[in-house]
Amino acid sequence: KYMVDCMKHIIKLGLKDDFIITGYLPEDKLPTYYAAADIFVLNYMNSGYISASGCSAKLVAARRPIVTTHGTFRNEELIDGKTCLKVKEGDMDEMLTAIEKLVRDRKLYDDIVEGAYEYAQTNSWKNVAKQHETLYRRCYHERSRLNEGNSSKRIQPS
């Protein structure tokens, strides 16, 4: 029902030819749609059921802005106004306003794409692994330093 309501709203605005509403797509079809899209709209209902997903990471890699609902998965990646535009769940007017902002404001469009891409680069698995390695080395050196000053009561790993 919600998807039908969205389509009716889009038609009423005269934007039918500007939208492709896909619903679920199999994995092998995604690259084609990612390449063709100008803006990704993740309009989730009942977002409490959505868990961490690779979807937003793939969309960020496609270098297109994302419009999504508040409370959606991976909130640490999707920061309103920096890596995406967020709207209230079920609010079609707010959703369309966010899309219109991106269509009309090329600087905002580019800033959202760049913000998401920078976030993805900073938080890549390689960089996260480096951060963990740095932390573990600091812990190891701190333990070594403490052990040197107190040889009679050596701190042992647990």
C-alpha cells in the first residue's frame, strides 16, 4: 500500500518519468541500477527491523547521494546533512522536498556525496584495522612499561 501511495503522489506531481521505484532487487541487478541512478532513496517503514547492512556502503561507493528515513540501519554512517539527507518515516512531502533539494542544489548534492565517500574511506576495513593495531600496540607498550617498573609483581595477560 505505501509504495502505491508513493507512486500516486509522484504521478500527481508530474514526476512519473523521473522516478524508478524498484522495490527489492536481486544482487546481480544492483550494479546496473546503481550506475543509472542520480539519487538513492531508502524509504524504510518500520525501520526498527532493519539491521546493519552493506546496502549503504554500496550506495556510497556508487558516489550518489542518499535520502533515507531517521532510525534507519547504520546510523553511524548516515549522518543527516553530511553523508545523506534524512526525513521522517512515512512523510512523503519531506522525502520529496529532500530529493528536490538535491536536484536543485548541485553544491549540496556534491557535498553529500563527498561527505559519505570521505566517511567510507576513513572507516574502511583497512583503516579500522590500523586503528585497532595502534590501540593494541599502545596497550602492549603500556603493559611493558608497567612491568619494567615492578618486576616483582609482573602483570600477566589474562
